[in-house]
Amino acid sequence: MVLKLRLCSSTAPSSFKALQVDGHFSFFQNEFAARDFGNQFHFLPSAVLHPKSVSDIATTIRHVWQIGPGSELTVAARGHGHSLQGQAQAPQGIVINMESLKGQEMQVHMGLYPYVDVSAGKLWIDILQECLKFGLAPKSWTDYLHLTVGGTLSNAGISGQAFRHGPQISNVNQLEVVTGKGEVVICSEEQNADLFHGVLGGLGQFGIITRAQISLEPAPKMVKWIRVLYSDFDTFAKDQEHLIYVENTFDYIEGLVIMNKTGLIHNWRSSFNPQDPVKASRFVSDGRTLFCLELAKNFNPENAEKTDQETETLLSQLDYIPSTLFVSQVSYVEFLDRVHSAEQKLRSRGLWDLPHPWLNLLVPKSKMHNFAQVVFGNILRDTSNGPVLVYPMNKSRWDNRTSVVLPEEDIFYMVAFLPHAIPSPTENDGLQYLLSLNNRILDFCKMANLGVKQYLPFYTTQQEWREHFGSQWEDFARRKSAYDPLAILAPGQRIFRKAISTL
Ligand SMILES: Cc1cc2nc3c(=O)[nH]c(=O)nc-3n(C[C@H](O)[C@H](O)[C@H](O)COP(=O)(O)OP(=O)(O)OC[C@H]3O[C@@H](n4cnc5c(N)ncnc54)[C@H](O)[C@@H]3O)c2cc1C
């Protein structure tokens, strides 16, 4: 009997050939589905579905559901494959290539509360371009826009606008979801609310998002983009925290840790203008640990003067090193799509497709001083392999009914270590070195009991996941048994294993 079930499991993928779908399955040359941005885990699926309709996705999942627990088959939605540790992969399972799901065209709805209705496989950059035709734009972003709606909503979607608008998951009106039983469900705050909240930040565990309604606001045309430097972390953090509360504040607030950079100011000068060129040219960054506050103020040309005044007032309240005020003026699209320009430069130097041992942490405000002292003062030695971002957010902008896990305090910081690993490493830039650095940071957080939570979390045992979710674990597990009882979905997150029946 066991042998029969094993056979059933290994032959199951061929049964997909008989399924009636509008798109198609590919059984060969699926290597792309075993790759992601992290470039550390590579698991080939048995087949890839290139869906043309939501019903293709429902039919496929329903088929796996009907095969039942006798098969090891699992299903992973793959957005743009920008996960870090195989989260969008399905070893020997079915990967659904969400970008091929075109469905209904994007629809922008005007009115008092404008929104756009999009397929979940759409990239945020395409959504931005479409919404701008109507003078509108989503409110909350990620730093990089070549990610899919389904991919970021499965995590949270955070950038420098989150202090005001919350993450992207706080700006969704309605979702269409295919559950782990193959049912197509519309959900929102009012309708199937448990599934709606579960799926937002739900790491793909409860259903595949096929459509989303995203809240919009009038889009500005221009952005005043500002950078200033600090040599002291506490002063930098005090100013960041001041800015997330003050009236008429900036529209975007982030920050960077800079270590061991030579010619920093010189590099900035290609795209930013120093307010005082003479003093700026005397500023020497070499060897120092610096903290860069990055700010943006949106505006339309007709309001340029008022924006200048507001910006000046805000800057006058800050304690940055005076000679380091740099300003640039760019279009709204140029600003939002800024990481894509960096991508093109890195690609041209062969530095984009390298392993990315990234670590993203949410650190409670009261522990930030200790964290910075030890991590920026002792553990981290260099930031030349990739940026280290630091910026505060407030919990009041997050909905505590979603699946996302946050630190316990009202204010917490995003700290993102975003290096790439060099193939022929020197002492400090190889994959093993960078992974060991991440472990040292995580060990310190645990030992010092900082109450830090991982964003884009990565764990390999259920015990670690239970600790990550803490008091939210029971709800998370309950939703799993309600919406994906066989644990078919998103196996690459390694939270639940599909239970295989041996009867
Ligand atoms: C260069 C770069 C910059 C980034 N910047 C930011 C940032 O500023 N802020 C931020 O918050 N994040 C950022 N991220 C992280 C990014 O938001 C996540 O990795 C996101 O999941 C990637 O989207 P994707 O479309 O590539 O998803 P994938 O990697 O394809 O999928 C991610 C997970 O979501 C699941 N999934 C995908 N689509 C769906 C769907 N439709 N329904 C249900 N589950 C689905 C997958 O199965 C997988 O588990 C960045 C990543 C990169 C590589």
C-alpha cells in the first residue's frame, strides 16, 4: 500500500497534463523557478503553471487537494522571485508563475476614496505607471518597485512612507484569494475578514492572492530628495523620531549606516547638490561611522516655494553636521524607482545575481541604543558590500489583525542589512563570512533579550516559528487548518510540512 502511494506521489505531476487550463504547464526548463534573489537555495519543481486565469490556479490547487495527503505535492506562488531563501520555491512540487496571470486589465477607480484593482502578479512599477495616467498613485511603497503585489502583501511592504501610511498591507481594500482547497474567495474587512487579515503578511500560507484593490492618493509630480549626515547614532535617531511626529513633516523618512567609505560626498555630488559646496568639499568621511538621514518632500511645481519653506523649517529643527546637507530634485517616478537605477549599475558590473545573505530586523525603540552600540559599534565593520538601512515606524499605522509579527513597543525600527557576497572573497565579503555576521547579530539580539522580530523571516524549525509568532502562533496555526488544511501552499517558508498519509 505504501509503495502504491509513493508511486501515486511521483506520478502525480503527469496528471496535470490532463487538466483543462487556459494557460499551460511546463515540465522542462523550469530552472528559473528554482532561483531567487537570495541565490542560496535552488529546488526544482516538477512543473510550473503559467496561468492565464484565476480558474487555472483554482483548478490546479483543487487537483492537488483532491489527490490528498497520499502525495507530497505542494504548490508555491512565484511573484517576481525576489525572495531570499527559497520562499517562492516548491521542491518537486508545482510553482505558479504569477506574472503570467493577466486576467482583467488594471482598473483605476476615481472618486473620494480612489483605488486600483490589479492582478496580484503585477509589478508595482507597472501599477505606478498606470495610476499616474489618472494623476493618482498608491500611498505606501517598497524601496524597489520590481516586485509583485502578491509577493509584497504576503510580507508587509515597507519603505520610508510607512511611518505615515503604514505598510502596503494597511492600504488594501479587498483581495481575491484561492485557498489551499482550491476555493476562490473574495475577502475584505467586511467580508471573510478572517481570511483577509490572515493573508496580509501571511507568508503565502492561507491562499494565493489573485487580485487586490489598492488604495490611492493624488500623485505629486516632483520630489525634493535630501541627505544629511550625523556622526552620532543617538542624535540621528532622535531626529528621525522627531520627524515621524512633527506637523507638515517629510513624505518619506529613512536612514543609512555608512562605514569605511572613502569619497562619500564626492560620489553623492553626481546626483545631489551640496547646500554649501565649499564646506562640503572639506568634509572627510574616510574611515568614520556615519549615519545618513534620507528624506523626501513631495510637491507640485506650483507649490515649489511653499515646499522650500516647509523643508527649511523642518531642517532647522535637526542636529545634523551642517556641511553635509545635500539636496536633489527629481520626478516622483525617478524617486520611487531609484533602486532600479542602482540595479542597472550593479548588473553592468555583474553584482546583481550574486548571493544576497540579507537580514531584516524590527527592533523596539527602547532597545535601539544598545543595538546600535553593539552591532554598529562592534559587530559590523564595513558597509561596502551593500547598504544598511535604519528607520523608525509607528505601530498605530499597522493593523494588529493581520498575520505580520511586530515588536511589542509602539515605535520600532527597521534595520536592514543588505549585502551581496563576492564569488572570490577576501576576508570580509564572502557568503560564509556574511552569514556568520548575521548569526552574530541574531545571537546578540537573543542573548540581550531585545525583543527583535525578523522581517521577511527565515527559520528552519517549527519551534523557531512558534517563538517568532509568540502569542500569535495559535491564530496562525488555526488559520492554516481552516484555509490550507493539507499544508499544500508556500512550502518554501518551512513553517508547516505537508502531512503524508502512509495508509
Ligand atoms: C532588491 C530588493 C528590494 C526590496 N526592498 C524591499 C522594501 O523596501 N520593503 C519591503 O517590504 N520588502 C522589500 N524587499 C523584499 C520583498 O518585498 C519580498 O521579498 C517580496 O516577497 C518579493 O516579492 P516577489 O514578487 O518577488 O515575491 P516572491 O519572492 O516571488 O514570493 C515571496 C513569497 O510570497 C509568496 N507569494 C508570491 N506571490 C503570491 C501571491 N500572489 N499570493 C500569495 N503568496 C504569494 C511566495 O510563495 C513566497 O512565499 C526587497 C527585495 C529585493 C530583492
